[in-house]
Amino acid sequence: MYVILDIETTGGKFNEEGITEIAIYKFDGHSVVDQFISLVNPEKEIQTFVVKLTGINNKMLANAPKFYEVAKRIIEITKDCTLVAHNSAFDYRILSTEFDRLGYDFNRNTLCTVELSQKLILDQPSYSLGKLTKALGIPMTDRHRASGDALATVQLFKLLLEKDINKTIIQGSVKYHDRRIEKEKLQKLLDTVPKELGLFYVHDSDGKVIYLGRGKNLKFEVNKLFLKQTRRALKIQDRVTSISYEKTGNDLFTRLKYYIELETLSPKYNITKKRKPFLQDFNSENFLIFDKGREIEERAVILIENREVYGYGYTNLAYQENKIDILKSILTPIEDKVLAKAIVKDYLNKQKVQRIVRLES
């Protein structure tokens, strides 16, 4: 289903124009099945040259409905339809801008009859609506009025549908403002993420980490991020080109690695809060913390040495755990010992781990 429309505006600075008239014809590919035509009070002055071009002046619009009064009807008649216009980029921008002013996110897929005509009606001296319809013998009344221009566009679009014999050119020319292509990209990325406990890294086209996330089910967390409609989430969705992940095996490692890597990577789209100083000390001077690893036979281990967090890692061999020198060689040392200490101590105060082994001083 299509909606063919034309909009007249006040003119003026880019994105500051107001709508003075709108005409929408709902078209099922054969005939018009619904329509909406209305003058609109733009609540601003119309440029002099526009008055001369359209014949619409401020006096005519004094009692016309304001945009917010016709917005619901526009949403209803265009729902689930592809928006068709001659130079659709202009009409769609104007309409979207008006809805933005109301705080409504107006998204419709679009087709441009200028672009389609250039592909399907070749070698025309001009593709302006007036000259093109005249060359094709399409009657036009009320030029530069919304209804007249929209009706002429209906007839032009009918012709374009007939000329698209293989039914591929028009379909291939649709601009998907409903983010269909982006959604397909995000779905492919989501398919690479497992339902595991751990961290995920959102990379941009340069491979840089722009967002770091964590969760008990990484696929669920990534999907939640991709479904969000906040400005920050939409920027992440737009810029992501790949996702990597790291399984952690347990909540303590997830928390520890998350905060340490936030400090190290400083991802652009993470909101970071300053942590309050944590002054509590460990009860023992030297000990090992053991918890679940990433695999069944593996264990996660954190070494506390001289009441500081030395490092963390994974082991699956008993002799690695029993010989501190060997264990140290496989652990990842921690630089920000204050941060690590705060995270580990806070976790131990509230949660249980599999085992704590005290070492001789």
C-alpha cells in the first residue's frame, strides 16, 4: 500500500519551514482508496515568493487547523504504507521535522518519483513535476497546490508501476526509514553472541570498542541494547560493525573484569560513575579465591598478596594452584589495585565463592 503526498510550506531557513497545505492519497496500486487534504496554520509568516508561487497567504490560514490537530489523521492514513512523493526527501524531511516538534518519531519508508522516472522514463529534458507530466500528457490542475501536485503524482506513479515490468526497480528503490537494513545487520551480529555469562564488546568500523556490556546471558543483553530507542543506544546501533565477547564463568570475574576494562578502554558510549572510596581491608594478608571457571574442568582464581589483588586468571591443573610462582605466571596482573580491592572486598561481603584458601605469609 502506498500514500502519495505533496506538501506546501512557508519557505525559509532549512528545518525551520512550516507546512501550509498537505494532500495525501492512499493508493493500493490500482486506485485511490482514501484521502486527506487540508490547509495547515504554520503559526509563522509565509515567504513572499511562496505566496506568489502557491497563492496561499497568511489570511487564508488564520482559521486552518494547526499541525498537531491533523497529526493523528496523518499517522493513521500513512500507517503501514510506503510514502511516495516527487522529491520525497523534501516532503519526508518536512513531515518528520513537524512530528519531531511534537516529540513523535515518524518513520515511513519512501519512494521518490523523480528517481524512479529517471530509471524508467529515459531521456527526458526535465524531471520536474510540471514539465515531466506535460511531456507525458498527464493532466494537471492547481499547479503548486498540494492536491493538484499530489493527484498528478498519483497518475505518474501509476505509469511508473506499469513500466516496471519485472517489478524490481520500484522495490529496489525503496528507502527503508523503518531501519530494515540496520535491523538485518543487528540480527546478524546478535546471532554471533552466545547465551553465556560474561562481557561483550561493541566495535566500530575501526575496531575500537565503543561500548562494553556484561550479563548472565550475553545474547539477552545485546538484544536488549539493540532494541533500545534512546539516543545513546541508537548511536551504538548505527556505529556497530562487530561484536566480540568473553566468557567469565562467574559473577565475581564478570564484575571485576567489567570495571577494570571500563577504566582501561574508556568506551565512548558507556556511562561511568565515580566509585566511592572503599576503605575496608581484607581479613587475611595472603589468600586465593576460587570460583567457577568457564568450562566444567576449569576454575577461576584470584590471588591476594599483601592484602592487595595481585591478579586473576583460570586454571585446570592442581599443581598450578599449589605453586604460587607458576600460578603468578598464568595470572593477569592488575594495575588499579585500589579499584580491584574495592570490587573483590565488596563482592565477598555480599556473595559466596566456591573456596578461599589462606596462604602462609
